Amino acid sequence: MKDKAGDARLVAILGTAQTLAWASSYYLPAMLAGPMAADLGVSPIVVFAAFSFALLVSAFVGPLAGRLIDSAGGRPVLAGASLAFAGGLVMLALSQDTVGLFIGWAVIGLAMGSGLYEAAFSTLVRLRGSDARATITGITLIAGFASTVGWPLSAVMETHLGWRGACVGWALLHLIVGLPLNLSLPRATRAPGAARRADRDALAQSEPGAESAPVPGAALAAILLAFVFAVTWFISTAMAAHLPRLLQEAGASLAMAVALGAIVGPAQVAARLLEFGFLRHVHPLLSARLAALGHPLGVVLLAAGGTALAPAFVLLHGAGNGILTIAKGTLPLVLFGPQGYGLRQGWLTLPARLSQAIAPLAFGAAIDRWGGGALWLSAVLGAAALGALLLMPRVSPR
């Protein structure tokens, strides 16, 4: 019998902790990059380069963090991530030059690789096994408001305390709120032998070069899934960094572009509510296919109708991105099963984290070259992700 009260508690704990983690890392540069750059005497692009470096660090930390969660559970890993977030933010606050800036962001990258969605999803699967789909959706519903909470709070702290004070403020929140929440998670126990077997299974199913996959079609499914994750994370990060500029290229005023950009968060949450309700009764692969269609269809509508259909583009992009975030947690679970989930997630999302790191700079260069036409690049990539999902074999986990 399902422990509904326990599931609700897990969702509340991890949802709140994930909101804090995302708000103080992924959404930090949007509000503090300018003040950081001005104070340190560098260009804002240097701050974003340091942020990209953090994303690279997180990419290579992911598989190790997943393996640790498989063997020891998520409680110690997520608690360690809270400490790393706090330490990295304090290092940022104390930085006096570019070297200090990169060191601070590198430590935050360590925390991101072991403390964002992939680690939370792995923790839930470790605790709930194949029944983790609903709780995965639940934490994304709460953490979907990370930008809604994080951007205003960062702005308020920066206004009253300066950007260094804002970093210290976020660090204190990790120590006072995030760390106790993660330490309150249930302990997960499993025999070491079972953990080692799960790791071997995950490695065989996830690595493209594996000599033999224990489940027919698993190797192809893993490659296609890694491609889908890499493409959709590239699009998501590119839009997060450049959406207002793209809307202006399409003819929107600055005020209109900002207002439309604010719709993305609610669209993501609304789509996740749909996933939590109606779509929870369908296979996650169908949900992912419908979601992958959102961005390319939105681009076509924007090209056809201009600013009149810009709201439709933003809504389709936001809704698709919201469901795809859940799919990153549920698809590997449904396709491959709960065994070795953490390690598998680390390998599957490694290409995605690398593409995420280059997305802001690469797509910015595309806009410089093609203007609003750069959206056709993201549309083609989105269509390729949809094609990969349509080709995805139905793997039956052991």
C-alpha cells in the first residue's frame, strides 16, 4: 500500500530544497552577473563564462553523485550539496578577481552536479522504486517557481546588501533551510552487494560503448535518450538566456518581451499539473513526445503570426519544457527500471549538461548572425528530439 503521507512529506522536503538550490545557482547570474562584473572590473560575459564552467563541473560530477546515491542513498549526498552550495556562495562573496570568481563557481558546480533535479530524482527512486513517478512530478511542481522566488529575492538582497551580501544571504539559507531539510530525508538501506550489481547493470545499459546490454534495445534507448536530453536542455537554457531578445527580434517591445517571458514559469507549472493529473495515466514516452512538439510548433506559429502569436509560442515552449523536465526523471525509470538509477542518470545527463554549458554563448552567436531566424535552429533541434523519441524502442526492465 502506498504511503501517501510519506510521499507528501518527501515532495514538500525536496520541493522546497530544490527551489532553494535552483534559485541560488542556475537563476543567480540573471540578477547578479551585472553587479558582479562591475565590481570586479570585468565584462559580464566573464561572469557567464564562469557560470558555464560551473555547468561543466556539474556534468562530470553527476555520474559519481548518482553512484553514491545508489549505494548510500540521497540523504548524505544532498546534505553535502547544501554545504557545497553554501561554501561556493561564500567564496563568490569573497572573490576579488577572475580567479576567485571561477573558483567560487566551480564549487557551486560541484553542488549543482550533486544537488539539483537529477540527484533529487535519484533519491526518490532510491526510496520509492518504480512508484516514484508521482513524487518526481510533485517536486517539479514546487521547484517550478524557483525563478519566481529567486529573481525577486536576489534583487532585493542585492539592492540592500550588495551582490556580495546577496551571495552570503543565499549561503545562510542553505545552512538554515536547505541543510536541515535534506538531513530530514529518510535513510535508505540496501546490501552493498545489491548496490554493486545495480551499478554494473546501470553501466551496461547507459554507456554507449557497453559490450552487451542485459535488456534488448537498452543500448539504443540510452543513446537516443541521452540525445533527447542534450537537445532539450540546450533549447531550455538558450531560451532562458535569450528569450526576451528573441521576442524583440520578432517585433515585440521590451516591455512586451519581459511580460511574455514571465509567462514561461506559470506555463511550466500548468503543464506539470496536467502531467500530475491526466497524463499520469499514459506512458511517459507519449507525454515526452507531445512535450517535444511544443517548441518547434511554437516557432512555426511565431513565424506565421508575428507578435500576435508570440504568447502562443511562449506558452507552448514553457509547457513543453515543463513536462520534459519531468520526463528526464520518469523516462529512465520506466524504460530501465529502478536498479542503478542514479548512476544511469549521471551518464544519460552528462551530454545534456555539456550542451547546457555551451548553450548561452552558442545561441547568442546564432542570434548575432541570424537575428530572430536563430529560432529555426532551435526548432530543427526540437524536431530532431521528437524524432528520437518516436524512434525510441519500448524497453522492458528486468
